[in-house]
Amino acid sequence: MAKVESQISAPTTLDGSSLADWAESAMFIEQRQYMSRASLRHRLRTALSTEGDEIELGVDLLLSEVARRDQIASQTYPFSETVEGLARKGIPDEALYEFLLWLSVSPRYRQENRYREIDEPFDTLVKQALIRCLGPNAKGVRFAFPSSDGRPSGFPEAVRWLAQLLNLSSGAAIPRPRVKDGGVDIVAWRPFKDRRTGFIVVLCQCTVEENWPPKTKDIVVGKWNGWIDFGLNPLTVLAIPFAVPMAFDQWDKLRRTVNIVLDRLRLCELLGPEPVDDIKEIRTWTQAERDLLGAMSSD
């Protein structure tokens, strides 16, 4: 029987988040339930061509990051740190997390320019996460271009359509036809039963771009206040499939540019164990991508 091995390269630096992504990828591709500390040390030694304390530090950083992820999103994160190493937890459905992992680490769909395959499924997950974040009676719509969710294809018509959904007046500014979505992929809001204005509205940009920090500037709130009369500013969100390390040095800067960054772990925390829409499509894509990332070795 041929053996499937992971083609995801180990990181060249000892970064816990990148190391965890690498180990998780190997577990999924090779369909492993368990990976011992000895196995992790051997793989790191081979990948980094180094010995000694640096290898042991890499394993410790990797497993510490796994423990952190498990603490944040225990109901949707499929892995756990054990005394012996890294183990699968056996949660009911791992597809949601695996989908976000492949969006982060797989080079295949980027190389093959298959973004249309994943744009709408990722947006749909983010929409559901935002609705669950806002609580009971919250609503959401995909506003991204190409249009779906009933959105008119033309931008001026789409803005008027959105204002009607929100039960808000159009602003004084005239939207330009050449604009596609104004940097907004998802709109979520939590209206009150009195149907009065003055409620939370969230404008969200979703991206799978590896250089994602500049995308925090895509939503220009001043322009949106001109197109729709929100009253005070809507909240802005950037949603990404990547797991942002705790030591990420741009975090403080980003939170002053956009209200919230939803990374992989925050999305998983918000989505929780409840069923998500279009999970069959996500599961099918995830399985296909896993197969592409695996290499068949000789018998």
C-alpha cells in the first residue's frame, strides 16, 4: 500500500504558529491520529538540518502553540498536546478547521489561481461567524463581487439595496458604477424590534492574501457614511484564515486601523460546534486540496 506524505515544507525559523501549521498539515495529509515528540524532533532535525537544544525548543514551541489553540477554540480545534506529543481529539467534524488551514498554508490553489473556488465558501463562514458574534436576531449578507445573496451586480444599485435591507436612508454621496464592492465582502447587523435606527452594523473585508495587513485599509468608512446614513460609524472587521501569532508585532497598529481582526482561531471560537451552512461544499474542497498536497511514495 502506497504511503501518503506531506509536501508542506517546515518553516525555516522557530516560530510556534508556523510550526503548528506544519505539524497539523502533516497530520491531516498523512491521516495520522498521533505524532510523538520523538517523531516531531526527527522531522524538525531533517527539515532544519540542525541538532541539539534548537530542535527541542522547536518542539516545545510547537506544542505550546497547539495548547493555546486548543484553549481558544476547544470545540472546533481538532488537536491537543499530550504528554507524549501531538494527538487528534476526534471532534465530530474537522472540515471547518482544515479548510481554514489549507487556505493559509496550501500553495496549490494560489499557484493555480483557483480563488473563485474558495471566495464564496470563506465569505459564507465569515458571515455566519459575525452573525453568531452579534447574537440572536442578527442578520448578514454577502456583499462581495461577483454578487450573490440577492445583491444587484451594479454597485450603485447594490448600495441602495443594502440601505433598504438595513432600513437606513441613502447618503448624500453618489456611488460610482465602476466600484465593485467598496472593500466590503460581508455586512452584518443586529436590528431591534422597534425598527428604529441606531444599531450595530459591521462592514467586513475577507482576504486569503498572504500579505494581509494592508487589507485593513480597504474599507474607507468616510465613503460608506456618504453612501448610507449609518449615523455614527459602523464597525470594521478584517477576516483572514491565518492564525496570527501572539507575538505578531503589527497587532497594535492593526487594531487602530480596523476595529476587529478575525483570524483562524477567532473564527473557530465564534463558529463553535454548531452546524455551518455549505459544509458539504467545504468538505469536498478540503478533501480535494488534501489529496493535491499529498505525494504518493513508492510501495
